[in-house]
Amino acid sequence: MTQRAFPILFITATRIGDAVLSSGLIKMLADQIPNARFTIVAGPLAAPLFAHVPGLDRVIVMEKGKGKGHWFKLWNQVRHKKWSLIVDLRGSATALFLRRDKRAIWKKIPGEVVHKVVDAARTLKLEGDPPPPFLYITPEVQALADEMLGLNQGGETGPILAVGPAANWVGKVWPIERFTQTAAQLLDKDGPMAGGRLLILGGPDDTRMVEELRMASARGRTIDLTGKVDLLTAYACLKRASLFIGNDSGLMHIAAAAGTPTIGLFGPSDERRYAPWGEHAVAVRGPRTFEQFLAIDPELSQAIRHMSDLPVATVFKAAKALLAKVAGTVPPEPVAAEASDVTAEPQAQASAAEAAPDPAPEEPAAPISEAPADVSSEPAGEELAGDQLESAAQPDRD
């Protein structure tokens, strides 16, 4: 008897952060469906995250084109196969035009504010705790990361403080000199990470901006990998870090997915949706709420350094408290926060009562122009609920 393959078409996000936040669904499907074969669709930046998914047949890089042409191109690439399951986290109508047994399509719930991890899990109608973000790497990738960190063959010891000083928009960037000051306090001989090293991570375009941080750091105690490693190698490096501090960015979500204690710095973005996810992940902001930033910059697009009101003292305090919690030297309950602190974990943030304006989905378009606008017009019986996963995974037998 042989098991027939269970082909899954998984359409995920264009942005790195959103793709990471939904990655736990892939692990859940891989764990529950041993004969799963994945075709994963992602944007150019996020696609490398899925290179080592078990049962991977193909990663399709979907680049946005003029109009909705990229959806038609995708449909043409995948229309020749009958899919056992289609998961579409982009909310398109692609599944309506493909042969499939089951489909799960993300649907926007107007006015509701939930964390993106929860939002992704709802697509599969999962109950209970949602699958946490998870990325697959090979032993070779981890070995390369360890070599870069000097950890092979009894090398360096001591804690590693990782920082991600960049973001995709200047409005979300904490001043670089404050990263420098915070790192100095944490790594000081009397600091909570005394004797440790500083790991700087970022993309190729971030090398100039981190120069001040690199120059001000202790010589011989700094590992600058800015622009030198890919996303999965960065993930492997972060698995060895004792703490990560970074702006709201894809790298911040990669750090939390690696299980690294993570401090996410927030201002003009909503931590109720995008806080780093995990038991040891917290979001910190200055005195202004997300809604106050929206009042100043409604489109969240102006070249304003919004993060300048977040003081070093607030970040240092949050980092020290998180390190103590991880070490088990303080109770797990949240430390009482000052008026300028927001250090709630993402599960608590997701339950905030007041809803902020919900951004539109990245591409809620159909693959061809004749597609109906409402994907719910398909018979409801074909939607995949969480309790159907086990039965859907049962192999056909020859």
C-alpha cells in the first residue's frame, strides 16, 4: 500500500513580516498531513523563507505586475493540477478557478482588530491557541551561522545581544544613537548582559545607517552581519542570541519566530496586530498611542521620524525585565509599566477594545476579470475547518 501525495497550494504574503506570522500554518499542515506536498506562493522578499519546508515541491515567486496580471500568471502556473487543499492568505478568488478538494480563503472582518497570527489561523477555522510562527532550516544553515558567530569548536561564550536598527520606512526607525546607548548599557560590565557581544543584522541597504552603531561598539565584541547573510541564516544566528531589540520589521518577527527573547519597538504601527509573537516577546512604545500617530500621519507615509519620543530608559527597562523573566528571577506576570511603556505580550494586545482603521488586504483580486467578487459564493461545504484536517489527511490506498 502506498500513500498518495496530498498537494497543497499555499498562497502567503508579499511582505516578510506577514509571511513569517503565517508560517506556523505550514508547520501544522506538515505535521498533521505526512504525505503533504507543498507549492508555496510568496512575494520576492518573502519567498526565500520557505526554501527548506519539508515536502516542498516548488516555491513560486509572485511579483506584482500591471493591473491584476500577476494573478492570471499564477493561475496559469498552477491550473494543471488538482489540489487536495488550497490555502489563500491573500484573499483572492484564485481557488474558484482551480480544481481542488478543499479550500481555505482569508476573509476580512471589518472593524475587528486581531493579531495577524490569530487572523491567519482563522482561515483554517482553528480553535484554541494558533500555531506560532516557525521557519525550517537545515543543519548546514545552522552550522554556517554558528561559524559566523564564532561558536564552533569551543569558540566564543557569553550572551549575544542582537539588534535590528532598520525598517522599511523612516517613520518606524528608532534613532540609531539610541540603539548605541541601549546596547552600551546592556553590555556594560555592570549591565545584565556583561561580557556579551553585539550582533547587528540588516539588509544590504542598511550598511551605512548602522555605521555609527558599529563604530561606537566595543572593538572585538561586535559582529556586524548587515547585508552579509540571507534571511534563514539570520534566523539561525538569532536562535543563538540571548536578546533581540529591533524596530517593527520582518527581522523582528524572524527573531521572535526563532524563540529569541524579543523587544519590538513600536510607534506608527499597531502592536495589537503586529507585536512580536511568543512567550518571551514584548512590544514597547513611547507616550503616544497608534491612533495619535494616525492623527498626525493618516496615510502612514510621511518622512517623519515618529519614533523619537521613545526614550532609551524605557527600552532598557523593558529589556532588563525580559532578561530577568527568561532567567526565572522574577514572576512571569508583567512588570508594572510607566505611562510611557507598553510591554504587553501580543495575545493581550490582540484583545484591545478600541479598533483602529484596518488596512486593505494586499491584493484581494481575482485571477481573471470574470471572477465573482464574493468568494463565499462557493458552496460552504468545501471550506476546510480545523477539525477536518485529520480526516483530510487520511491517505488514499491503492
